[in-house]
Amino acid sequence: MTTLLPLIETPTDAPCCTPGAGGLDPERAATIARTFKALGDPTRIRLLSIIAAAPDGDACICDLTEPVGLSQPTVSHHMKLLAEAGLVTREQRGKWAHFAIAPDARGTIDAALDLALDLR
Amino acid sequence: MTTLLPLIETPTDAPCCTPGAGGLDPERAATIARTFKALGDPTRIRLLSIIAAAPDGDACICDLTEPVGLSQPTVSHHMKLLAEAGLVTREQRGKWAHFAIAPDARGTIDAALDLALDLR
């Protein structure tokens, strides 16, 4: 015996979509965006890669200016943004500031991504 | 019998630092920075989080404008930047464009981070 299953009718006047959740609140979104904005500049990416590739994972500001071809004040400004975003640590040794990739840099970025991409 | 080991003398006139590696080349750094620049904006972070939180992981452009309080052309522009960075996919369904988090979005970002932070 054949049982006829009722057809589920799709209403033709239905709106195209179901409204989604509101997503992150603006303040939290701004904090997350700040972390990524620090990474969203070619010079800062180069500076990070130079520090990451340094023999002891530590680079003096005096060694960062020449590879990127910028003045020390400009490089200092870039390093300040990276430090504020929690991506590098800064240590003053005598005359020179030394920078290292922050031990939790990757964790900071991963946590920001979790919030942006995996919120359910 | 005691063997005296020679002392290694540290020259006092040594420069403060050993020069580091040159880091990423400018072109590659620019590509990586573009990915992060797409994430470096509060509105785009909110748009991503709304899409990620949508019931089917899929959001119509018509549902993205109201939560962020922006016009559809402005939201479309933000979505274009996210799509170009490989962070979302776009599918046209009739009148409306629908967006989903790209399956390899996390992989794209992780690969960029590997290059920026772990180069040795």
C-alpha cells in the first residue's frame, strides 16, 4: 500500500530570510578590530617577521630600521601599535629598546578570531 | 687534577646587537597585511559575527544592514572586502546575495600568521 505524504507548501509571500542574531556588540567588535588593524599594515608584518626570525627571538630597535628603510621614530610608532595590541613585548636595555613576539600573541589573535568567526 | 677553562672575553666595544634576518619580502607582507586589514574594522567584525551566528551559517545581505545600521551599498562594500580577503563566500539567490564564512577562512588567517610570526 502506498501512503501519500502531504506536500509542505512554501508560502510565496515569505520574506527571503530569517533574521540573524545581532552579532558582537560594537565595543567588543572595536577591541577585536584593533588587534587585526595592528596586523593590517605591510611594514608591521615585516617588522614582526624580522623579530620572529631574529636569532634569540629578540630584536633591537636599532636593527629594525634598516631592513624596512624607515626612520627610527616611524619604526618606534609601528612598534608602539604592535605592543598596544599585545603582539610584542618591549624591554629597555640601556640606550636601546628590544622587542620580542609576545608569548601569548597567537592566543590573543586566536581568541579574537573565536569571537568573530565562531560565535553561535 | 683541575683543568682551567679559558675565559671568553666579551669585547666592550661590540655593537649592541646582531643584525637579524631581513624578514618577509614587501610583496608577501602586503598580501598578508591585506587579509588582516579586512579584519581590522569594527563593522566588518560585526558582520562576520552575525553571519557566523546565523542559523544555517548563511546570511542574506538584506538581514545584515539593520543590525549594523548602515545602508546596503555600504554593507555590500564591506562584504566585498571580506570576500576578496577569502574570509566569506558569496552566493546570489534570486534578488539577494547570501554570505557564509569561507570554509578555509581560519586556515587563510592561520597561514598568514605562520608567515608573520613563526618564520625562522
